Amino acid sequence: MRARPWPPSAAKAKACCAATYGSEVMAVLLGDSYHPGGLALTRRLADRLDLRAGERVLDVASGRGRTALTLAAEYAVDITGMDLSDANVALATDAAQSAGLADRVRFEVGDAERLPVDAGSFDAVVCECAFCTFPDKPTAAAELARVLRPGGRLGITDVTVNPDRLPPELTGLGAWIACIADARPVDEYVALLTDAGLQVTRTERHDTTIAAMIDQIEARLAVVRMTARARAEALGVDFARGPVVLAAARAAVADRVLGYALLTAVKPR
């Protein structure tokens, strides 16, 4: 298996993620929802978790709050968003106030590997397109399990890879698509959650959603080049290599080397 190309320290990896996904460049590249499948897949995840009005939900790596606000508005849950980026938390808090949802949605700065909440605090936890970026995945999985009450449910959507077949163009990517760097096969995610004491109840492949995101990035890259090139390059976007990287990613999806999955699990009573 190839060495995983994360930065040399966990602290640097986390700082990289926080800076990248808290930036305006990522908003331009990825739109309102920073994950494949957008809100349609978020709603599917919520339905698979059977979210009910009044339940307490934790959104880990909540970004700018799109998922949390959607779940609060459409499923009437009480939700806390946790994100490593101060900028994301500030923007998400403003969005909750503007939407009139501040009574049921709150956002806090927090690390997925050391969640600042009590054990057994939540009926459900969601984590979209972020578990793959956590440097210490066993610790993060244990934290997700810890904060669930007995019988609580976990829902994850995330990038999947076959690391032994990943083309070289996708092993040294800039920050704008770095979530590929430490993604795992579905069975490794299942093993991580199982080792944390959770019972995996469902896995679904949604590879077409990542193919659609590749198309979206390709279409928006030209906009970033014109409107925010300096900032994008500071974050690691290489405009010269962009077409090569996107072509490699598209081929990897077609070959089922790169994909996207939905997983649900439950904490035993």
C-alpha cells in the first residue's frame, strides 16, 4: 500500500483543512454544500437515520452550516455544528440567525478527535465528507461513538478510494481537492466504526455524486482563475495541472478506484 500523503504532522493536517474549507475560494469551487451529492444526499442520510423532531443532533465538521440549517428547518431537530475553522463557525452562526433558526441551531469551534461535549449527549451524529480528512481516524471514530447515547445513530457520507490503484496525479493534490489524500475503502470505514463499538447498519455507494462534483469543479475553476487566482494559488491550486488532475479523477471514478459512500451505524444499547 502506498504511503498516505498527508502533511507530516496531525496539527499541520488539521490546519490545512481548516484554512482550505474556511476559504472563499472553496465556496466558489464547491458552492453552498462542500460535499458530493449536495443537499439531496444530506436528506437521504437524514432519512436513513430516521431523524425525528426534537432530537439532539451533532454535525461534525459542519463547515458553513448548510447541513445543520437544512436538518433544523426540514426535520425540526435541535442541532449543534462543530467545526475546526473559526471563520466557518462565524459564518454559520450568522446564517442561523438570518434564517431565524438560532434557537435550534448553534455552532462551535471543536476538533473531531477531542469533541468538547459530554458522553451520551446526542441522539444522532452526522459527518459529511470530513471523516476522510481526520488524521487520527480511530480516535475520531471513538469520539463519534462516545457522544452518542445508547441506541443513538451515526451517519457518514465520505470519499472512498482503493489506495493501491490510485493514480499518481491524485496522491499529491493541492488543498482544494486534498480530501482524497487519506480517504479509505468502504470496508476500512466499516472496520474503524466497528472497532469504536458501533454496529454498522447500512452502506451505499454514490459514486455518481463525486463524478458530478468533478464536473462542477472543472466548470468553476475558470471563474476562480479570473476572480481569485492569487488566493487560490496560495491555497495550493495549480491551474496548470488542474485539467490533468481532473481527468485522472474522472477516470478513477469510472474505474471504481475513487468513489463516494453513505454509511449508517448505531450505538448498542
